[in-house]
Amino acid sequence: MAQLRVSAISFLNTAPLMWDFAHGNVGTGFDVHYTLPAQCAEELRQGSADIGIIPVFTYALIPNLVLIPDIAIATKGVVRSILLISKVPVEQIKSVALDTSSRTSVNLTRVLFSKFWDGERSFISHPPDLDQMLAKCDAGLLIGDPALRAKTAGYHVYDLATEWKKFTGKPFVFAVWAIRMAALTGNDHATKVVEIFQRSRDNGLKPEHVDELAREWSPKIGISERDVHEYLTHNIDYHLDAENLEGLALFFQYCEELKLIEKAPELRFLPAHNWFSK
Ligand SMILES: C=C(O[C@@H]1C=C(C(=O)O)C=C[C@H]1O)C(=O)O
């Protein structure tokens, strides 16, 4: 039986989701590798990966994907790792350098400027290097670990999930586990995928495992164990509950309005029971 190729994200925020994979508790059915969000989506699009924790924006662009229910990288409020860092207050920003790793937050930035921050700005894509970004533009968007590490003293810092919540009253969803339908048909592991990925998330979020992740990641990111702990338990929300789905629906609606996507996609979920027959 072929292994399912899993494209995972190398950022701290996905570490709880990957707990069982990192600790060998899922058997041999999965071939996991780690990359950046934009590349993760690209691998699913090309078919070089079967399952990926894709930027949710790209779900609207890639056909024939299904989602694993109730798992997300989301936030109900402050996210801490999606930052617009600016030399000037937001109303005065004319140009923005957007992190090349991102597909969701770059479009969240466009939505916030268009709908709530008074119109058009110029955008360029740029690798996540804050000094270089701010040498070229008024502001830079950083996501993930580079945002957690960024030295922001002296700049105006906008947490984009906080801004989204301020304007819409809703949570924000950044990433979801998506599967190429074609990869599941006839694969022995297909029937267990939902259970395996949800269990891995639940194990990763057990208090003793969050403590372990905090010890492991604190020196890697250069923030305190307490901050890592807080980030994984309070900032990031790992569930795709009804409230998060509402936030997601509104984001897709705005993306459609602004013609960033052709049409807000219908969300299709993999059922948790034995659905695929061999
Ligand atoms: C909250 C985050 O969500 C990320 C943001 C993404 C994006 O902007 O495309 C994609 C995947 C997520 O890992 C983060 O990494 O900081």
C-alpha cells in the first residue's frame, strides 16, 4: 500500500498537530516532510503531496480537495504571528512588502486595506526579511516563526487577526488540512485519516506535551517557554468550530467581492467513518 505523502509546515504553530507523526505513533502509512505554507499548497496543486496543511485561501484555487473536519490553524482574537510591521501609522502606508511564504495572510492584508483601511496600496512580494522589506516599502507582512522572532521596537505593529476581529467581530482561519480526493480512493489509510489527524492534534495539546513543545521550541524561536506555551494554548485555536467557520465564510465572501478569487468555495469535508471503499 502506497504511503500518503504529507506536506506539513515547519512553523511552531503546527507542532501540536504533528505530535503523533513526530513521535512515530501513526505507523508507517505516512511520508511526512516540512516546508513553508505557500510551497505546501503548491505541492498539493501539483500532486507531489497528497495531504497538506494548506493556507486556507488556496482551497479556493485548487480543485478536488476535501478537508479534515474540525482541525485548523485559527485564532479567536490575537494571533501574534501574523504581523504588519510599519514605519508609519496604517493610514499613511503606501507600499507593503508581503511575505512570500504566505497565501492567506497576504490576501487578508489586501482585504483589510480595501474594506477597512481606506483603499488601494501598492504591494510587492518579498522573502521574510524585515530590514530589507522596510528598506523597500513602508510596511512588511511577516507570518509564522519570522513574525514571532521579529524585532519590532520603534515600529507600528498591527496583529492582523486582531484587526480582522475589530472590524468583523469574527475569528480568523489561516490554514486547514486538505487532501487530494484522488489520493484517497483505494488507499488503506484513507478510512482512518480523520481519526489519525484529529488524535494527533489532541495528543499534541495535552498539557504535558505542550510543556515539552515549549521547552523544545523556546530556544529555536528565541522567546520564553511561557510565551511559546501561551501562543500554543491561547493565541492559536486548533479547531474548526462553527464560529471559526463563520469567520472563514466572511473572508471568502470578501475575497470574492474583491475578485481575489472567482467564487467563494463550498467547504467539503471528509467523513469520519469508513466512506471510501476499495
Ligand atoms: C497563524 C499562522 O498561520 C499561517 C498562515 C498562513 C498564510 O498566511 O498563508 C498559512 C499557514 C499558517 O501556518 C502563522 O503561521 O503565523
